[in-house]
Amino acid sequence: MAGRIAQADVEEVKARTNIADIIGERVALKNAGVGSMKGLCPFHDERSPSFHVRPQVGFYHCFGCGESGDVYTFLRRMDHVSFTEAVERLAGRIGFTLHYEEGGGPAPETSGRARLYAANAAAAEFFRAQLLTPEAEVGRRFLGERGFDAGAAAHFGVGFAPPGWSALMDALTTQGFSREELTTAGLVSQGQRGVYDRFRGRLVWPIRDVTGQVLGFGARKLLESDQGPKYLNTPETPIYRKSQVLYGLDLAKRDISRDHRVVVVEGYTDVMACHLAGITTAVATCGTAFGTDHITVLRRIMGDDSATGEVVFTFDPDAAGQKAALRAFGEEKRFSAQTYVAVAPAGLDPCDLRLQRGDGAVRALMETKVPMYEFVIDQRVSTYDLRSVEGRAGALRAAAPIVAEIRDPSLRPGYTRVLARRLGLELAEVSQAVQRAGRSARAEDAAPRRPRENGPGQPEAAPETPRVTIASLPRSADVALERDALMGFLQYGHRIDPEELRAALVEPFRHPALEAVRSSVAAVPDHTRPNWAAAAVDAVREPYRSLAAELLTGDFPASDDQHAVTSAKDLGRRIRLRSVEQEKRELLSAIQRVAPDSDGGRAMRLRMRELDAVRQRLTAEQ
């Protein structure tokens, strides 16, 4: 039986891993003050970034939804892996050899998501090797006819699935994968003739997540004898959700994050053509329409928190392309970035455009983009006969709501004029129609929603205990001092003299929530050990843990790292001075109630002199 990973190794792997590198693969992070980074939260939908990461302490926290934790927590939440799998994944990433207690070794991967990833990785290698075989000539010819050489195929991991019924299954079962695992991974199917390869006689593209792990495959029909659909994708599996994956995102993520721009195309070969032509931010959906989950993924990668970014959709000019554009427009408002549509001349997709007119034509396509609103207005208006009064009235009713929905109020008047010219109507008439459409939409949004009732026999849900946050703390000098001191201790305690820090931490705090955090920080035996602050936050009792996470990841007021350490030390001295002053006041009150020459009176005066000495020393250190 496999043993437990040695705790020392767990801590060592965490200490050697930069949490910003791991999170940065999923979220575009920007500098947010001294030692802090922020981005759009991957755990809830938001318009402006409230997700903070502190690489120095190996911790993240979202000030919006309250999610927080260390690098292991992040992997477990994002990839749905076990704690052991998270540690082993990071250890493999940095080349660290783990040790297992009780004489065990790594747990055999007999089930679970890790096993599915492994099966897909093995399948990808199998398909790539098959592309070099004589049997794959039809696949190599298909690629060559579309302008893709062997280097392009290798770059994108393109492979070939042999036409036989069980070539992949036989190869992977030889490597130790069971038929049940291959079925769960979507690599084989169950039919009346038994279990057989899902992909046969097809060109195969691996579909990866942002970290490069293979989740599934898309396969293109090559043989006339193949009675299946033109494109066949992996079915829904525990690791493959077609509404959440984007082909090419693993290759495009760096440039998307850097340029705050993404190009959404319609097929695998279109992604290849764009990347090879220099449009390295191109991605494509995998057998499904572009939807809200895709937007959520892209917004995190883009850092989509302002209108400076760009999302460019490419659509065929046919009816299906127009329908896809209108679907995309329905979700457009979820982006903060500006959205555009690029339609290639003569109805060519990016792959054919590159093949017929070269890389420059693909790059030029991006320069001919038009705003999504303008494109959709033209689509709506084009279905009406503008030569008739009835046609112009119908077109105005159809297009006015589109203009009314424009988020940026500075753009609305301009598009109102565009619509008036397009319809040949007076500007005042079109403006009134746009205003009516806007009022109607706002009234619909403001309509009261009927609260959901509990079902028969269902008890009323117990009210949730509200999270205590920095914003919920009372505004007073004492609370501000305790709040800032804890923020400084958690973020920079490892750079404060241990005795000095300990002397500040033994003083009780006056606010109960901050006292709960202080007691947890004070209980840490060694504040110089890696990851001690994250462990202290984890130990804070509810409902104060979220407050502790905010204190660990919040913006500590300082101009640079050195000033932050100096400020944290000064806050510790102020906490101690406050305690000295409090004890002096209590002693002065008590001295008045005892005889001066009594033992108690002499002891009090002696203690008063000690406190004065401590106060003088602390004041001199400021």
C-alpha cells in the first residue's frame, strides 16, 4: 500500500514553487502594490479584478467571493485533483523526488482524473507516431494541400488514427490502461460489436488545457468509406467539457495575456493558419458554439477588466456564419474588451485565405475588422426591404434595441447616426426609437423577480453566517492599528527580528475578530519558516478566516519592500507602546488606592519605573 508523502517534502515542494507561476497559467496577473499581484477571479464571474496573489507568502485570496488558499488549494479547486495528486504534479514540475512514509511509494494510478490525463497523453503520442507511417499518407496529403508541412504538424501535435478497429486500444492496453479507463476518457466506444477505437482513419488534433495537458481530441474525416460526421470530437468526460475548452489556448495564452487580444476562429486548421501567419492569439471552439464558459476562460487569460482589449471573431459570410455571429453578439456584453468581426473576402476562412493569398492576407484580415455592433446592425437591417416605408419601420424596430444595448454611452450617439443613414431616416426619429428600446429593456430588467419557494416539506434554509472582512471592521484608531499591524506581521513577519515580533504578538488585541487572527499568528512556533503565514491563516477559526486571508493578501501601504518591513516593525512597536500606556494608566489608578509604604505600593512604583524604561526604549527606536 502506498505511503503518505513526507510532510517535509510537502513543505519543500511548496517553498520551491512560485504560486504566481501556477496561477498565472490560468489568470492574467498584474502588479498590485508591494509584493502583490491581482487578476480576475477564476472562481466567480466579475468585471473588475478582486483576486489577489502574494508570491512571497505563497497565498491567494479573492476579496469578492472569499476563496483563498495556497498553491495546493488552487490546483485542487481548479483541476479537481486530490491533495496527493497536487503535490506530485508540482514535484514533477520542478524535478523534486518525493519520499513516502511507511515504506510506500507513489500511489499507483489506477483510477481518477490523473489516470484520464495519462491515457490522453499516451494517445496523443500514439497518434503523432502514426502520422509518420505509410498508412497515414492520406493525412499528410490533407495537411500538405492546406499548406501545413511536417514542422507545422509537430508544432500543433497533429496525429493520425489508423483505420483499424482497435489499434489505439491495443497499444494503450499494452501500456497498462484498462478498457474501462479508455472508455471513460472517450478514447474507445462501446457498440454491438464490442469495444472499438472512437477515432479511426482520421487526422487528429490534441485539445489541451492552458497548462498543456491533453484533455481530448478533434478528428477530421479523410476516407470516403467513413460514414461518420466530418468532424468528431471527444465526448463529455470528467476532464473534457466542450463548453469550457478552446483549441490552441495552450499555445496562445501567453500572447493573449500580453496583448489583451484574442481572435476566435471556427476550426482547427484556421487556428493553425493564423498562428503560422503571425496571429498567435487565435483559438477555436471544439464542436460547440462560442458561449459563456468560453468567455469566462478568455477573460481570465486576457485580464479583461477594461475596454482596452480586443476580441475579434471570424465568421463565414454564409447563413450559418451570420447565425454564429448573432449568437456571439448575444454574449458580447460579458466582455469588457471591445468586440469586432472580421469576414474574409470571397467567403474564405483563414486557412483557405492563407493558402490562396499568403500569410500577409491573414494578417490583413485582422485590420479589416468592424465593430461587432456595426456588423450585427447590418445583419439585422439586411433582411428588410429598405425601399418601402414598412421595411424601414421594421428594420428600425429590429436594430434600435442593438444600439440601445451599447455599453459605452459615448458610442451610442454615433451608432444612432450610423443607423439613421443606413435606413435613410431622420436622426430624431431613430433617436426616439433607440430611447424607447432602452427604456423597455431597463423596465424589463427592473421587474421584480418572484422569490423561489422551498418545496413541500423542505425546511427553510438557515441564514449563512456573514463573512467578517476588512471592509466590515469598525473605523477607529485602535482597529486601524491592529488591522495594519496584523497585515504587516503576516506579510513581512519573516523579516522582523523574532524576539521583536514575539513581543508584539503576545499583547491581546481589543477587537474580537482581529484578536482571533492575532492568537493564530502568535501560536506559530517559527515565523521564519516558509509558508508559516498561510498555515496561520488556515488555523484561524470561523467566521474570521476570510478576514485573515484578506490581511495576508491585501495591499499593505508602503512605497517599496524595504519601507514595508520598516512600517511593519514600527506597527509592532506601537502595539507594545499601547500596551505599556494601558498598564501605566491602570497602575496610576491602583496606586491611589494603596498605602505608599506598603509592599503593594512599593511594587507598583517599581513596576511603573520599569514601564517608563520600556516606553523610553520603544520611543527611542522609532
